[in-house]
Amino acid sequence: MKKSIGSYPSVRVGGGGRSVVSQAGAILLVETVRKSGLDTAISTALAPWRKPRAVHDPGKVLLDVALATALGRDCLADVALLRAEPEVFGPVASDPTVSRLIDALAAAGPRALTAIRTARAQVHPQVWELAGANAPAADGSVIVDIDGVLVLTHSEKQDATATWKRPSAIIPTSRSSRSSRSSTTARTGPGSRLPRCCGPGNAGSNTANDHIDTTRLALAQLPKPLPRGRQTLIRTDSAGGAAPTLSSTGSPNPGRWPSYCVGMTISDAIHQAVNKIPKRAWTPAFDAGGTERPGAWVTEITEMPDLSSWPKGMRLVVRKERPHPGAQLRFTGLDGLRLTCFATNTKGGQLADLELRHRRRARCEDRIRNARDTGLRNLPLHDTAQNRIWLEIVSIALDLPAWMPMLALTGDTRRWEPKRLRLHLFFAAARLVNTGRRRWLRFTARWPWTDTITQAIARLQALPNPG
């Protein structure tokens, strides 16, 4: 009898294994692409860029890069991850072919970007219809959150400029969409996203044109009945608190203005107005659960500052609260309390409910964190035009892990973020078995989430095919 040495068993390692598929759980994303019709839509949109007698379809090439990015990779060459498993992912183009396609799309400029975005917009209604009660707009309303984020990059890349923190960066503006229900994040998952490259690292954070363009792109991605009227809420922080931004919020659909909820900077006029508010005018604020929060109050000051240069129907709501222990007060603080302000055109409703709705905009930071884990950590290409194509790839890579839980997962698993989906589901290995003229992926029974994977696949396969 041999005595074991160390805490772990000793095993022998060798190559030459067959019929084993690593990261076989990615079949969930492949099946999501198939059932949503995204593969057909992208292939049709990129047909003008397919050369005569080409072996690889440009749409398939772009989707392969997006799948690799959804699995946590962050450059074009990582498509080799899929190339190693042709039984699951089909034929995958070589690295030079992928690079040539990105160069061709970048050279086409807005034409290529429009083609990709139009294809995604065509797929969204199909996905939300299949999701049914789990869709972001199941109750007929949707929230579009807009925010910007710095992406650090090498200084020699086009449009890379030193930020106020010194490192070189580029600013993509992103948005995420989801239902307006209070617990929607738990039920519907992270929603859809749209990052776009809009400016150098030293660009102004409250540039109205960038927010207007991003809002229009976001509304264009929503199914047709949704971008109209008050059931669509545009929500952003104080970077979007500019008069042109609020005035142009509904410009894609004149006469049917969406709602907005935008943070405002505490100006001197607002500060003076708050000083004149009597104590009885303040009402208790709500916490995340919808109950009164001790040490926090809200009130409306619409009639006090001069708002003649701002859009009609705009309301100003101010919140004051005791800062948590250790927090530093701002210059705009009042009597040891922290002040925040936001503008909205929503009529009626309790002030505490409106303020809680605006404060939930902080969930956008979770979407940005997930985007950083899915290709937005860096911009791998040199030219801005190339990186714009990369951001469209990231958009697709972010959509897939958002659509799959809506269509295939239940309970708590629908709340899982991309990192957890990869660790528990996508990275699971399986054995490829050919029997009865069919190919089967056999996941090991010892993997704790095998039942979750197989049941999710069954739900996806039970969905009707597109068209």
C-alpha cells in the first residue's frame, strides 16, 4: 500500500484524448443564436461584404468572435477557442480572415454599423416574444439607462487621450434596457446593452450630442411599439442634465415624448431654493424595499428656481440625507446633510417613489461591470473605426448571456451574471458521442449544474424556430 503525499491525489497526464469537448456548455449560446434568428439576420445584413467564392460567411465570422467574447475572451485571435471544437461551433475562420473582415467593415464606416445594428433590432422583437412574461417589457414599459465609462488603452491608439487621472483612455457611452418593475433585475436578467465609441478620454462627460445620439440608438433597438410615449423611461446621471439633452429626448418620435429621469448638478440657484424650503415640506424617502428610510427626505422645488430655459413640464426633486459614517460631505451639502437632485417629466406619483425609481439607476454600474468582463475591458484594435466594429461585437456578446436566461433559465439561475454563467454553465466539459446517426453531448453527472444545462437546452429546443 502506497502512502499518498500532499493534499491532492496524484494523476498522470497525457494527450491524445478524443470525443471530449471543452466549454461544451457554450452550446446554450449557440442554441440561443439559432432560436433567436440572429445568425440569419447578421448573415443577411453582412451579405454585401461577402466576396465571390468565399468559404466563410461574414455573418458567421462576426458571430464567432461575439461567441468567444461572450465566453470571456477579449481580442479577435481568441476565436481560436471555437476553432478547436468544429463539432459544436462548425467551421471557424482563420485569424487573417477575421482581421480582413473587421478591416472591410471598418472601411465601410456607418454603412456597416447600420447593417449590424439593424440586424440586432430585427431580432429583439423575436427574443422578447419568445421570453413572454420574462421579457424586459412584459408589462408594456421599459427603462433605458445611459452612462459613460472610461476604457484604458495604449496611448498610441487613435483617439486615445490622457484623462484627468492621467492614463490614456477612450470613452464609450453605453445603455442598458429592462422593464420598469421594481424587481425586474431579479426576474429578467441584465437586459440588452449598446456600447458605442463616442470620444477620446478627455471628452466632456455631459456632452449633449453624445447623449442624444446614444438615446436614439437605444430607442432604435427596442421593438416598434415601445419607443413611443411615456411607457419608455430614459434614465441617466447628472452627465445628461443638459437642456438640449432633455429637449431632444423624444425627437425620434415627435409628438410622443418618452419619460425621462435625469440627475442634476446642485447649482447655486438650486442650493438657494433648498435653503428656503420649510421643514414641513420634506417627506420621508424610501429605501430599496419601498419602506421609509430614516435620515432621508425628499421634496419638490419646481416652482422655486428659474426654469424658463428648460423644457416645459420638467419637475425638480431634491433629496437630503445623513451621510453614512466616514463619508465626506460635498460643498453642496446643507447643515451636515448631503443633497442630490434630479429632473423628470413624469406627472403625478409620490415623490418618494419617483426618487427611488431614479436611485435605481445605479444598477447601470452593474451592467458596466459585466460589460468590462465581456470585451469592454480594453479596445484591442488601433483605429477608431475598427474599435467601433469591436463595440458592435461586444453588443452581441452582451446580448447573448442576457437573452439565454430569459429564454431557458428559471428561478435564481436567471439572476446569474456573465461570470457565474461561464463558471457554472458555459465552461462545463462534455463527451461527444455519435449514436443513432445523431451527435450527443454527454455532461458528467458529477457536475453540480448538469441538470441546469440539460433542462435549459431542452427549453431552448422546444421554442419555435424563427420565421
